[in-house]
Amino acid sequence: IAGITQAPTSQILAAGRRMTLRCTQDMRHNAMYWYRQDLGLGLRLIHYSNTAGTTGKGEVPDGYSVSRANTDDFPLTLASAVPSQTSVYFCASSDSTREDTGELFFGEGSRLTVL
Amino acid sequence: GQNIDQPTEMTATEGAIVQINCTYQTSGFNGLFWYQQHAGEAPTFLSYNVLDGLEEKGRFSSFLSRSKGYSYLLLKELQMKDSASYLCAAIDSNYQLIWGAGTKLIIKP
């Protein structure tokens, strides 16, 4: 089934630990995105990538890093997790560049709790 | 600053009609999306408006007034499965998506 796969679906980790959230899509979409969703707030863009080999910062990039080695994969890394990074993280993709925003296809989300 | 306003929660009855409003204040405007998100699930695309007027898609319609900075999502013949959050998102002049916090719609029998 085509779509976006995120892993893990849920994780609890201690503050200060390093964590990578994985995201893979099989739709051959150019653009990929990482959002966080917190109660009472709209989705906030962390990082994005218009195409393989390029990445850009979104609205809330501090404490996070990404890489885009190929079209399909877009991992998000928390170098040293802090409790304020407790959130639900959504990976998304679209068949367009960010400058021509099209419909977004979202993964099922990764619920992260930092203690 | 940029802002999207939509009601936090609404309640409606199965079989009825409900209108979810969204007002936006953005630096420039290049379109508006509506997404549906069931609890614990991913958002899914419902509609996109860039020109003034009504876009109809089955039981769901979306309206845009650029001069008023206003949009609404109209859901007809409500079904229990329509219980979800509805997210409004506007595209600013830099093609950045500005998301509202979502409207939780509760459908009662």
C-alpha cells in the first residue's frame, strides 16, 4: 500500500538522549516535511526538504536536524532530547516543491514523550 | 503576526448540517486548505480554495472570501464518522502554511 511510514509509533525516552524518528515514503514525492502537533496549537513545521539532497528550516527547527540522502527517506533527529520536545510528530510529503504547495500526505505520527 | 482563528469545538446532530468557520490574517495569501483529522490519526486532505466562491465535493463544501479573510467548511447530512477535528491552513506570500489549532466536531445521534 503506497503511503508514508513512520517509526516508532510511540516512544518514551529520558532527557538528554539522542533519538531519530524515521520516515519513508513510496510515492516518489519530491517534497517532505516534519511537523509537530501540540494540544491547542496548530501544526508547526520543523524542517522540510524540496528534493533529495536539500533541506530547509521551518518555524521551530531548534533542537532538531534532518537529512535527505534519497527521495524516499527523511529522518528527524533530536540530538539531546528535552521535555519541551514531548509532542506528536508527523512526517508528510507532497508531489510539488514547497514554493508550489500542494496537497500534503501525512504519516500516522510518532508520539514522543521526553521525561 | 500571522494568525488563523477557528472555533475550538462544535457539536451537531447526525443528519444535520454544520458550518465550521475560519478567519485568517497572513502576510499575503496564496490559498487555503481544509484537512480532517480523526483522533489519534493523520490529517487527510479535504479541500483547497484559492479563488473566491464555493467548492463542492460530495457532502463537503468549502467557501472562500479573500477580501474578508474568511473561509468555511460546510458538512451536510452529518454522519457519526464525521466526528473529527477539522484543520484550516492558509498559505502566505512565502508559500508557508499557517495552521489553525483545529475545530473538534462532535456528532450526536
